[in-house]
Amino acid sequence: MKILVLNTGSSSYKSCLYDLSDGALPANAPVPLWQAQLEGTHLKIVVAGKTIEKEINAAPSASIKQMLETIWSGENRVLNSPSEIDMVGHRVVHGGSEYRKSTFITADVKSTIARLADLAPAHNPASLRGIEVVESLLKNVPQMAVFDTAFHSDIPDAAAIYPGPYEWIDQGIRRYGFHGINHEYCAGRAAQILQKDLSSLRLISCHLGNGCSLAAIKNGRSVDTTMGFTPLEGLMMGTRSGSIDPGIILYLLHQGVAATEIDHILNQQSGLKGISGGSGDMREITASIAKGEKRAQLAFDIYAHRLRSYIGAMLASLRGLDALIFTAGVGENSAPLRAAVCEGFAFLGMKIDTTKNENKPVDADIATPDSRIRILVIQAQEDWAIARECFSLQLRAKR
Ligand code: ADP
């Protein structure tokens, strides 16, 4: 069974083709038959360990089309015809209250995703574009939407409802949470690594990429998370502020700053980038700290402080902790950040093994043997999680 995954970001498209022809799901993520990433006009394709890069100067839909066509045409093709693709899975960021689990894409589902674009203007329209390009290329292939919000749909009301007017609930203003596809994947992977039953574990998953969020996971279910109605709430991020006093927004509005400008400031000009004055990339922050740049150090310190604070909040929602998980770009790669975070919980008996932490861990436990809480570094595998979900849904549909 060949499953194509289209993972739509706010500014990029990532795509993978998995070959699960032997009919059984492997325990761990297999190497995709074909992988591509389209960022702006830059297309990178990886096939059989070989990387091909080229520029595409076309409108977004035409660029996605050209990216997908490399699967079955040109010298690096891996299939003879698009009809060999059995199913396509899409990451859809916002499923609102409508979608609590993955679903086959129909005309109704498409219009709901379009309607929810008000809640995720940078993401949902891009997912729809991907769905429509696939429709044009692969005609009637089954397509499935996997939602980043679905994993959090059981969060208890006390954690999900904002203490504004009660009417907000009917207006759909509530905590949805995001990064659910990867948080859920990490919870399952943590159980595998720890050789424990997922239903016995209390986990905090720290997804630290360009966007950052925590999930408190009990018995395999999300019981609290830091992103909210939008992906702006919670932790400090690469270019996003995370939570700030809402009074600051009112103050800026009263000062005459336009809403669109505030949107731009909070989403693009804040976080690591805003404080450091450089970029929102943790690699640059670390390099600048090494050169003695004070603003980079301040950015790192605020990032770590807020991370520890929110871990504290998740700890209270879980009422205990078996393992803390670091995942995504910063979580997987920044040893100094992991050390700074774990140091804050030494009083609970959390002990990080310095050598393991600094030795580029991948899907590994980096706590000392006597640590009372395990510390895991898990590689984010959103695309594989989507492919797996497609595979399972297809099986259920056949039964
Ligand atoms: P996205 O949220 O877009 O999927 P990623 O999970 O790939 O992003 O994370 C990207 C971020 O990871 C980069 O902006 C950078 O801050 C961070 N990152 C990547 N490699 C490293 C590294 N070696 N050290 C520190 N941070 C890193």
C-alpha cells in the first residue's frame, strides 16, 4: 500500500511517500520512498539517499503540482504512474470542535476546513490547496484529513474553557491546542522506549520547533496543553510571543497601533527573534551567546524560564510525572536548553545525564539511572504518524 502524506506548514509544504506494501505496519518509521520539501520557490527532493534541489517559479498550486509530479515523472521518479498511490493523508491544523478524529475528505469536510480558516488563516487554506491539487492529479484517490487539534479534543472543560463570558463557549472560543499529531506520536514512542503500557504513564511532551507547545498526557490522552484558541498562546517561540498580558494588546490598540500590525508583531516579530534582535533560530541564539551577546542570553533565559513555568502548570494537571519528552527542532537538538529546563526540576529528583544529553540523543532516555523522572528525546515524526493513521483508517473502513 502506497501512502502519500502532505504536511502543510504556514510557509512550506513537506511531503513523503511511504511504501507499506507488505500489508503490516512497521513498529518504527520506515525510510520514505520519496520525500520533498517546498519552501517558497525552493524544492528539495530526497530519493534513495540522493538529494535533488531545484527552483520552481510558479503559483502555489502549480508548485505543489510540480513537486508531486516528480514522484512519477522525470529521471528520479519512484513510481510509473500516479495511479499506484492508494491513499493520501493531509495534516490539517485546525479541526475546530467539528473533528475529534481523522476523517475521509468529502465535499462537506472541505467546506468545514474552509470555514475554520478564520481560526487558522495561515494553515487551513494551504491544506485545502494541497487537497485540491491532489484531487486534480490523482482523481478519486481516498484522501484523509488528520487534525492537529484532534488529540486535545478530550481536554477537561476546566482546562479548555477560558474565563471570559460564558457565551464564548457557544461562539467556539475555547482551547483547541495544536501539534497533537506529534504529541500523540511521542506519547506512543515514549511507551515503547520505556517498555511500559501507555495507559500507565503520565507524560509531558515538549514540542519545541518554530512553534512550541506542551501537552500533559495521562493514560495516552491529552489532559492539558499550552496552545489555545490559536497557536499564539503559551510558550515563547521562535518569532511568536506566546502568552502575554492581554492588557498589552488593549494598550497598543488605544495607542493607535492597527490590529494587523499587532498581529504581525506578536506572530512574526516577537519570541526569540524579538528579544535577541537576530533571528528566531535557536542555533543562532546559541552562537550569539557564545560570542557574549547579552540580548541572545536574555532571549534564551526567558525561553527557558517560560518553559519551566508551563511544565510546572502541566505537572499540576497531571498530578505527577513519569517522563518529560523533548521533541522537534529545538527539543531534539539543543542540549543547553534541555539542561536548563531539567535543572529547574532537580528538587523533584529529575536528573539529566550530562554525557547522554550532549551526545546527540535520538529516541533515547537521557536521565541518570537514579532519576525519579525519565527524560526522553524523541524525533518528531508527523509524516509517519499521518501515514500510520491513514493505514489504520483504511483497514477500519474495509472491515
Ligand atoms: P517546525 O516547527 O517548522 O516543524 P522544526 O521542528 O524543524 O520546525 O524546528 C525548527 C527549529 O529548530 C529551528 O528554527 C531552530 O530554532 C531549531 N533547531 C534546529 N536545529 C538545531 C540545533 N542543532 N540546535 C538548536 N536548535 C536547532
